[in-house]
Amino acid sequence: MAKLKLVYHPNEVLEQECEVVKNFDNKLAKLLNGMYDLVLEADGVGLAAPQVGVLQQVAVVDVDDRHGKIELINPVIIEQRGEQIGPEGCLSFPGLFGDVARADYVKVRAQNRKGKPYFIEAKGFLARAIQHEIDHLHGVLFTEKVTKYYEEDELEG
């Protein structure tokens, strides 16, 4: 597989519903590996398949060393509670940041790269990142949820 490239807004692929993954094969593994390489290279915390032009329900999240790399295939939020409001950015919107309200806790059912179902519970920043990526899989962009935009220098410090 050729090296993946980021898709930037206003590319219409970012606003489309993604298809459920049915084939857990080598092609999927290569996509996941390429997405993870790209998120590290771009210094991001997550990446969804439509952000590399692939309309499949596939996302990767890596917020810190404690949680490590999380692969979300066909993820569904089955429980959420609480609220947090905080700044978000998106690799498909370079330099754009804004406050977004998200659930503070989520429980998600997903599949791993071999198709095995699993559950993950997340709070705080990890919950925010997971919800952001799951939104991408349904064509929902963070800009649709922003309540206040920031200049990049307002977030540093």
C-alpha cells in the first residue's frame, strides 16, 4: 500500500457515512498500520479512515503511552454520561481549534483487526478523542459542534 496522505476539508469524503468493515484481511491491517504511522508523523492523537480517503469504519487513537494504540473497527458508543467542554483540533483542518462539548465517559463496542469484538471504557481526553474519531466515521465534523473558536496562540501556554 502506498503511503497514506491526509485529506483536508472541504473534501466531500469527510462528510460521508462510512461502510461497515466486513473483511478483516491483510489490506485492513496495512490500512491500520499506515493510519497509525500517519497519526504519529502528524503529531495527532487520532485518525479516521475517511481522513485518508477510505470510506470504512476504521479509526486509530493514541493519546498517551498509558493507553497505547487503540484500533477501532466498526465502533459503536453503547453508553455515555457526563459532559466535558474543551478545545479540539483536527488533522483535516490544520490550524483550526475550537471548544466542543462531549460526553466525559463512553463505553464503546468495537472490533480489533482480526474481527474479534471488544469493549473499551474511556474518560476525559481519551473519551473525547474516541468520540471525535467515531463522528468522522459518520460524516460528522468537529466544526459542526464547535461553540467557540480559538486562535492557535490562545491554546499555547
